[in-house]
Amino acid sequence: MNEKESNKALRLRGRIWNYVQFILLIAISFFIWNAMLPMATACTICVLIIGWVKLYKLRTQEVEKPYYRLWLNFVDGLLSVSVLGSIFIYDKVKNNDVELLLGIGAIVLFLRLITHTIFSLAILREGKMIRRGNWAKLANLSIIITMGVYLLGLEHYKQVCMVSSLLLMSAATIAYLYWYYRDSEHRKPLSIASQITMSRIILTPFFLWVFFYDGDLDYSNNTFALKLIALLMVLGFMLTDFLDGYLARKMGEVSTLGKYLDPFSDKISNMTIFLSFIATGYAPVWMVALIYFREASVETLRTLAAAENVIMPARRSGKWKTALQGIGIVIILTGALDPIQKSIPALTESWNIIPPIIMGVITTITLISGIDYFISSKHVLKKYV
């Protein structure tokens, strides 16, 4: 069998899987409206398996005809919106319970579907190929998992799954728009390492949303799910901080953009978290102000060094500072989790002073690191002072 016939057979299998998935999504809505939630859940599990097979095993998206693939994705997305909408209306009518986050998720998914279809049609008319990145694949699978969680009534995981789906949809949309508007004749595509670094910047505003989701400044009265999401996001920031440098070196993709983008994304994410800590009373203003002064001063020093064509490498104290800031943030967010507070009574009694103490240690290490940078860069300062 030659390549053409092989691709034709693969397209046929992919379309069959798509049609089966469409039937199952329609069945899910039918079962929801008839209060047959176990059947709806079983169909959702089947849809998840089919979606994983299509995206990561058959990889039919790579051989499907462009216009046909576009409309298959459109129908798939539209049916997913109908399922989320059915769950939302069912909870409202049967249980008199309004799942606001679920409604937001359905609306965001619908808007993303419409905009993606319009942009993709424009691309196809220009004779270009539609791009479908990993973020979009993960978002689709996350949405299906979220459907299952809501159908099973897993209260503690509903918010976690929906917020995760919203984050993945946002990341997929931003990645798609960047690819759409990028001038391919003059710019090189972002490396994987730079994309990971960019993800920290993109996801940082969502940390604020999660941290203050309940609408007040008191983080202690947030639900366990939201606290867990905030902690997982910080752990994700730390993981991506390690991965971007590791992948850039391993894949030979160390770039000038990456050298500037990595410390910038670290400062954006960490300072956002520290500002959130001020709002909820975990850190006094003067500590975060000193941290900001240090970061701004070192960046100014780097700019002066660059003006003299002097490379100012990262120092060990700076790496220790970044690591300890991350560890301190994780300790505070972990200690704020309800199960931790309940299991350690002494922690609850002294919690008012623990976060400020940890922030004090972070501030001290940050200042020492800044002093180290200035001492090591005396040869640059002498040219200006």
C-alpha cells in the first residue's frame, strides 16, 4: 500500500471515529435531559477514549483534508458546548443550582469555537494549512474530563477541572493568535523552550483570578479547590522555570529572546504572587517593596552592562534567590490548605505570623542577592558613578 492509499485509509478510520464521537455526544445530551446520568457518564468516558485515540494514536488530523477537518472540529466543538449547556440547564431546572463557572466555561468554549472557525476559514482561503497545537489538544481532552466530573457530581473537583479547562483554552487561543499574526517571512517560530517561558507570563493573570475568585481579599475563606489550583499553578511556574532552560540547552535552542524572557517571566509571576500576599495580609508592603527595588535595580544594572557590551551572567546567589522564593511561596500556599490547617492545630493558632516570617526570610535573601550582584559588577558601575 503506497502513501496515498495509506493516508486515505487513515482518513476513513478517523472520520468513522469522529462520527461515533458525534453520536456519543448527542447521546450524552439526551441522557442528561432524561436524568440518566450514569449512561451519560459512560458515554463521556467513551468520548474521552476516542478523543485520546484520535489525537495521539491515529493522528488523523495530520492527513485529513483541510476543509473537512475544519468542519469536523466545528461540529465536535458545537456538540461539546451543547453538553456543557445541558449540564448547566439540568442543574438549574432539576436541582435549582446555578453553576456559574460551568456557564462561563460553556460561553468561553463557544466563543473560542466561533473565532477559531472564522480565523481558520481565512487561513484556508489564503491557501495555508491550519495549525493545531498541543495546547488545543490538551484543552479538548480537559473539557471532556470536566464533563465527566460534573456528571459524576464530584464537588471538590468541579472547579479544579473547569478552571484548568479555561486556562488551557486561553493558552490554546493565545498560541493560535500568535501563530496567525506572526510574520513568517521575518520571524522565526518560537522554540519550545520560549513557548514554555511565555506560558508563565500568560497564566500569571489567571493566578490573580483564582486567588481572588470569591471576590474578597481574604484568601483563607477560599474553597479548597481554588486553593489547590493556586498551589498547582505555582508548582507549574516552578516546573516550567526549570524546563525552559533545560530544553533550550538540550535542544540547542538557546536564544537571545530566551535569555531576556526567562528572568522577565520569573519576575512577573513572583511579583504578582507577592502583591496578592500583600492584599490578603501574608506580607507587609515594605517587604514586597524591597523585593521590587532589588529586582528593578539588578535589571537596571544589566541594562548598563549591556550598553557597555558586557555580559552579566546569572550568579549563584540569584539562582538561590529564585529557588527560595519559589519554596517560600509553596510553603505558604500549602499551609493555607484547609486539610493542613485542620490536621495541625498549632499551625492554625500561629498562622497569622508564619507567612510574614517566611516573607521576611525571602526578602532578606533577595536583598543579599542584590548586594552580591552590585559587588560583582563594580567594573560596570565605575563607568557611570
